[in-house]
Amino acid sequence: MNKDTYIGLHIVDCLLDGGSGHPDDPVLAEWLASDASNRADFMKYKKIWEESRFFTATATFDRALAWEKINRINQRRERIRKRFTQLCYAVSGAAAAVALFMALSYSGVLEKETQVTLSMSVENGSRSEMTLPDGSIVKLNAGSSLEYAFDRKKKVRELRFQGEGFFKVAKSDCPFVVNTQNGLQVKVLGTTFNLCAYETDSSIRTALLEGNIELSYHAGNLRLKPGEMAVYDRGKDELKKEKGLLSHACGWVNNKLYMDEMSLSEVCKKLERHYNVQIMIHGNIGETIHYNGVLQEESITDVLNALARLSRIKYQVSGKNINITSK
């Protein structure tokens, strides 16, 4: 990720939080203080962001009315494209990309003849939140991606998903189906749940907060009730319920990492995604050292210092590369 894209992500996060002139984000604050031109650019982005809100404003979701409006989108498509072109020339960097994506998503320009689709991905070191055309809200953790589709003929809301997401699904008669990379499928009608399904992880974990969901794979299915959790072991091809705390499973939404007998290797895997760094663990300490507790630190250095206090490890940082060894 280049420098402009990196600071652009912080600018977008600030704008999504209301665009305060004195952001709590230390990275953005440092960037603003470093140069008067940066502050001028920020005010330009903020002004254009506020003026472009009419593209992304959403009303209370009415399924029948929403899809009726989508049928009329073709008549307005050329006019909308011209507006988006003007917006792209006015705004640069990540702010323009997000404003354009949101406008396309909600206006229906991404539609097909019988299917409305959209996609989004979040790089390591970043998080995002989006509202789907059906009114469902999805918070995406670092390194996650999704592709949403609604077919008016089949009446099914369907997602292809990898990574970690917190879903608040809008109630509808149309089923909401999430497909993961390894064939595990989550079916809901209206519910709130967390799904952790990174391509590189050995397991897929689901935690249900509200409603009911059904997990399906080739060997069978499993229904969950509110408060229950499940894990699918890819290596064993086994799906079962597991014990745990919902607050811990969803802790990342509040920028917390709960470590329940978590190995150093697993902790470092999560840190790599969250801070967009590469961590090398030397020796066998990755699996022999385990942690219990919660981390809520602002920087990767703060986290590493906390881990070093909890165990006999030391670290060296060189840019985005971190080496961890035993003391």
C-alpha cells in the first residue's frame, strides 16, 4: 500500500465518523500537523464528501419499492454516470474511490438485467462498514472481501465471502445466504452474527447474537440459537458447536483482541492483518507460548511491548517486518 492510499484510508475513516476537524486518529492528526497543504486537502475532501451525501443517503428499506426503483435505473444511467465523472475529477485518492463505490452501490448502476450485484474488499491494516442494497449492515475486518447479489427471479440474497465480518441482516421474506471458500454455507432470514472465515485459517467460526441461522456443508447441517457458537474444522471436515463468549468472538468490532489461551502464532496472525505487517517467529515459541487476556492498544509497538511483558519474548522492528525471538 503506497503512502497516499494509506493516509487516504485514515481520511475516509474520519469522514465516515463525521469529519471532525480535530480527529482522534493519531496518524491523521500527525499528517494534518505536518503541512498546511495537507490541512487544505483535508478540508477539500470534507467539503466534497458532504456535498456528495445525496448520492448515498438511504431511507427506511422497503423491499418492494426498492426493487421497483431499480427497474427504472436504466432510464437515469447516463445522467448518473456524468455526475460520477464530475465527482471523480473533483476528488482524488481513497476518498473518491469510496464515494464513487457507495454511489454506484446505492444508485443501482451495478445492476444486471435480473440481478443486482456489488463487491467490496478491505486490505490488511484497515476495516470498513457498508450497507447492502437490502438494508443489511456488514462490518468487515482487515483482509476481508465480499460479493453481494440479489436475483429478482430467485428472490435470494446471496454473498460470496472470505475474511471476518459482523452481519446485521435486514429482515425479509427473501433468504440471506453466505457462501465461504470451503463450501460452508450460512442461511438466515434476519439476524445478527459474526463470521470468521479467512481463506488461510484452518477453521471457520460463527457466533450468533440474534435470530436463527443454519450452517450447511456437504456432510450435513447445524442450527444455532442466540448465544451459541460453532466451528468448522477444514482439516477434519467437521462442524460442531463450541463454548465461548460472544463478546470475545466479536471483540474486534470494538478494537479489542481477546486472547483465550491463544498461541503466539495465532496472536501474530491477527496482528499481521490488523496492522498490515509481516511477523517472523523464530524457534518453536509460536506454539509453546499462550496468552489469556485482552489487548486494546493503539500501535503495533504498544501490542508487542504488552506481549513482551506477559512472556519471555523480544522483538525487532524494521519497517513493516517484525522478528520475534525468545529472551
